Amino acid sequence: MTAPTAARSFPVVETAVLRVAVAGNPNSGKSTLINSLAGTRLHVGNWPGVTVEKKEAALEHRGQRIALIDLPGTYSLSPYTEEEIIARDFLVHDRPDIIVDVVDATNLERNLYLTLQLLELGIPVIVALNIYDEAEKKGYKIDVKAMEAALGVTVVPTVATRKTGMNDLLEAVTGAIAKGSRSLPRSQSYGEDIEAAVKMLTAGIVDRHPALVERYPRRWLALKLMEGDRRVLAEANISGVDSLMKDAVGHLREAHGEDLESLMADARYSLAAGLTREVLQRPSVRKTEMTEKIDRVVLNRFLGIPIFFAAMWFVFKMTFDLSAPFADWLDGAINGPLTRWIEASTNLLHGPDWLVSLMTKGVIAGVGSVLVFVPVIFAMMFFITFLEGSGYMARAAFVMDRAMHSMGLHGKSFIPMILGFGCNVPAQSGTVLWSLYVMGIVLAVLMGILFKRTLFRGESPMFIMELPPYRMPSGRSLAIHTWEKGKHFLIKAGTYILAVSVLVWFLLNLPWGVENKKDSYLGKVGSAIAPVFAPLGFGNWEASSSLIAGVIAKEIVVGTMGEIYVRETEKKPEGPAPTFFEDLREIGTSFASAGREAFTNVISTVGITSLKAEEKEEEATLRSVVAKSFTPLSAYAFMAFVLLYMPCVVAAAAFKHEFGTWKWFGVAFVYQTILAWSVAFIVYQGGKLFGIGG
Amino acid sequence: MFPLGLLGSGEKGEVVDKVPGGSHALRPCHRDSAGTGCRKGSTVRIEDMGIRPGKTIEMLSNEGGGALLVKIDEARIAMGRTMAMKIMVRRKDG
């Protein structure tokens, strides 16, 4: 496009976008820092081909456009974890203009180990000395000037959680660019032996493999070749016994053995340790930190598990208390005004009757009844995110792992189950959900004991995991991560739940003109298999049809029930229908009262009175109709069945990833279905035996 | 000199040496801070996490079975017992 007017007195200079990569250790506050810098301009996605999260943001500082790219948190740039490979491939091949290295000021030595590796790349580096406030609180004195001198880079103290130092950091970034090549970090010396070898290798590469010089930073390439980094050796097509390699590193191998990777690690670590001694003064007396005090209780051998279950109970209870009023509100709005509006507008456009039915009884009833769970999902994800961000979730994994081991199991396979609850239908009340959750874990343990002797023999894997210190997660990062988790639910609702709703509508209305839903295709299939579920208390065609549709995703169970029961629930409004504006006002006022109700619910959860407070009778349309077809006991058995009967599509993908073949998924499918049936049977028949809710 | 896994809660030791076979022998699978996953090909060198010869390591929690928790510098690191039995330490007083 050409410029619209020629009146401009000066040409608009297209400034190049400055590409800033943000690197750092896990738990260095890198994520919070990028959130603080980016604000609402943050874009969260995935690195291509992998499940590792990628955050990007475009911002502007003093007219300079900046593209922030968040690299995965790593301890090193060795090629062993997915994260490390992503980070280094980006740094080496995509060559950002500048690296912001987020360093945890409370754990300098280990963080500087990564910093030193970043300095090898020949890219300007700026160190964000993060969590500076906690370091000060610990009584640490860090000589920032000495650190800058030693590393030859700008060091900016920051507290990302309070947005302190963010402007200084951006100033340093733009300032470094203005300085051009003078901002390149000083080359660190790893000792005479190594440096001599590096020199020789570099000269040899320039001489014999000039093409490589274009592709890699020289010093970095020489160091990697010396370490015998397989990835680089393969990419560069140089063998470890190449004559150049022999000449350059032969004497190092003689002196230090073949494992030059360890030699390099040692060299970097002693440099990092030396630097730390130089710039950091620790207080002589260390006081017990809050994290230690909390851990003593939370990780206690006897209290650990009860605390974990209590925490989860609290999560489910709060989730329910907070979201139920909004779920009711949404339910009312969808079934009332929204249905009326869609009906009216379809009629207005002279749509045929079947279209009106498809829209209201198919799409709205199906997707709508799933959408009602949006507040539940988001509230749940909020609390889970809070537990994750606070540092508790990693502890929960640790405590469960320990408990599993003491029963002779390895906890590997259970961790995803403990954390991943998004797969399952949110049930009606927090306590019911919690009891199902606990039951799921208990069953996993029982099955693990059973399978230990049959399927999953073999040694337990070695694992290692850093437990971050307890921290109050910032509101911003809570919001971002809650949204990221909840988003998937919305996408699901908009895509295949919508598609299945339409499909179910057809199956419920074919053969064309069928009078009774029981005689439709879906109804017939449902009726045929219903006897299988009779001993479980829900041997009706409605339940079994929903379960068939739910094979695709568990949310669809709810959606299908919404469609099946819609005819009975529908009542013709008496008198004239409310106008559009009356509807809007009604939606607004009921939203406000939902907010008030949620607030009082939460207050009463915290208060003692809540322990006795029973959830009040629900009036939501679907729930009240379902209550007619189910007794409380059979409903619980049904929910237990839904929870267990089938790994959802997401779980199937995870299964494939973990075990590599679909065979195990088939095994899991059969096993889970049998398990679900047995558990529902025990719940229902056992419950009847004891005369509960029969 | 004995395996880290035998250090009791509250005791301190000095990491003596890596397991025979060099750095390649200790490649545990690394879990992220949320505790999820132990994905395929996700291994980390324990040296990169700061567990190195000469370092003082404090046992925070060792219940005799299952995972244990150690502290190195300012990092709290949970690891499986199999792992801990392969890291050699020398007991340190105080």
C-alpha cells in the first residue's frame, strides 16, 4: 500500500523489531517476570511439535519495538531434556538480538552456571537479578557492580512479583542495542588447558569447515565439539575422532579421561562458585525460613497424606461454593432468554421447524448444558493454579510418591491422575466430587498393587524434581494460567461437543418423525444395552445412551442428557413472553444475586457453620429432571461410573505418548470399563444393602 | 562414604563422587515444578541441578522408603530412592 497522504514532513522510519529471548532456571521467577513485562499483550502457545509452553509478547519501549520470547526454564544448555534442546536451538539457530537471563538472587551459584553457558553464545546478555527482595530478606549482600565487572554484562536487580526493576530492565535492553557490539559479554576463561584447546579448535574450524562458522557461534561450537556434544557433532558432521579433534583435545583426554563433558561442567561450576564467592556475602547465622517451617508439617510422614486430601477437599468445596450460583445463573439464562431469542430469530428468518428444533433442542440443550459447567471449570482451575503457583502441588506429588513407594508402587503413573481432573465431569457438589476424587486415587492404588505383580513389573524410574519455595502467586499469573487451562474446555465446547450435539440430535430424531425418543436410533441402542447397567441402578435407556455418546468426551454425557431430557423439561411460558429488554435486565439482576450468593457461600465455607450447612435444593432444570430419574444413590453410582469408565480423548493421547503404542490404550479401555462397572455395582448394591438413599 | 539414601533426616553430608561411569550414569528423569510428567527423553544431569562433588547436601526428609528431599545451597530437591542410592556422600557434622 502507498502512503495515503504526501503531507508528511519526515519519513516514517521502520525500526526493526528487537528480538529478546528470556532464559533462566526453573523457579527463577522467569514466568512472572515475563508476565510483568508483557502485561495483557502476552500470547501463550506451544513450541512447535511439543507440549512445552511458549510465551511471546510484543511491546514498545521508547519507540523501540521489542518481541519477547520466553525460553523454557532450564538448568543448563546441554542437549538432554526437551526444554534444553528447545532453548539452545532457538539461541543458536534463531539468534535473538539479546538475551535476558533471569537469575534467582537467592541461589546464585547454580543460576550463574547457566549464565556462563549463555555468555558462550556471543549474544549480548542482560542479567535480571530476580527475587532480589527475598535475597535481601535472607541477609544476602550482592555486589551488583562487582558482578557486572566480572561478567561484563549489565545486571539489573528485579522483583518481578512487584514489578520492581522492570523499567530498568527495558532501559538496559534498549541501551545494549545502542551500544552495538560493545555490549557483547566478556569471554570467560575456563583455564589454560581448555582455552588452548578452544583456540586450536576455532582456528581449525575456520580453516577446514568454513561453512560451520556461518551456522554457529565460534566459541560455542568449539566448546560443544570439545564436550563431544552428540547433537552438534551430528549436525556439523564432525566425528569425535576427526584429526582436528585429535589434535585439539588429545592432550585434554589424556590428562582428564574421555569424559570431557564433565570436565567442562566442572570448569563452569568452579567459575560460577568463584564468582559467587566474589560478589555474595551471606550472613553467618541462617534463620529458619518459612518454607522450611511449612514443609515440616506438610511433608510430615503422618500428616502429609491427610493434609493433601484436606487441601483437595477445600479446593472442591470452594469450587462448588463459588461457582454454583453462577452455574445456576448461566443455566437460567441459556434455557430461558437465550432459547427464546434463538427460537424467535429462527422463526423470523422463516427457518423450518426442524431447524428450530435442532437449534434449541440439539445445540442449545447439548452445548448449553455443558457450558453451564464453565464457572465450575474455571473456579476449579483457579484453585489448582493457586496450589501450583504457591508451590504446594509439587509437594503433593512428592508426598503421594512417597506413599506409593511405601506400598511398593512407583508413583509415576498416578501423578497425572492426581493433578489432571479436567477430564472428568464436574459433579454436583464439592463433597461428592471430592469423594469421587479420593475414590479414584484409592482405586488407582489398589489396581497398582494388583498390576505390580502382573503388568507393570520392572524397576522404578529414577526421578528428580525441584520443590520451589512457597510463594504467593501474583494475581496476574493466576489469571493468565487459569484462563489458559479453562480455555481448552471452551474450545472443546465450541468444537466437538457442538458437533456431537448435532449428531445426537439427529440420532434422537431419526427415523424421521419419530414420536417417542425411545424409538429413535439412539434410544434403541440405549435400550438394548440398558440391562447391562440395571444392577448399577441406572438401567434406563437415557443413561446408557449418554454413556455411549460420552466415549468421545465425558462432558458429552452431560450434553446428551441435556438433549434427551429437554422435551420433558420444556414448559411453554405462560402469558406473553418477556421482551428482549426485560430479559436483559433479568439476566443482569440475577447475575448480581449470583455474585452475592457466591460471596456468602465462600464466607460460610471459611466459617464453622458451613460444616453442617447442606447444599440447598437445586432448581436448575436439567438437574431437577435428572433427579426424577435417579435416586441419590444411583446418581452417585452413575457418577462413579462416568469418572472411571473410559479415559477421555485427552487421556488417550497422553497414554499413547507415555507407552508409545495404542495397545496399552486398548488394555486400559477394557480394564477401565470393567473397573467402572464393578465399582458402580459395589457402590449401588452396597449402598442398598445399608439402606442408603435407595 | 555411603549412599545419600542412608543419610537420616536433618543430617548433612558432602557429595563425594559421582557414580562410577561418569556423568552419563546419573540421568534421572526430570519433573517440572508442577510435579507433572516424566516424559520420554526428559533426563537431566544431576550436576546441572547443582548436585556436585564437594557440595554440602542436607537431608530434609528421609522416611526410609520412597522419595526423599534434600537441600543443596538454596534449592530443595526431591528425588527417587534409586537415585539417592547412587550418589555417594561423606557425613558432615554440624
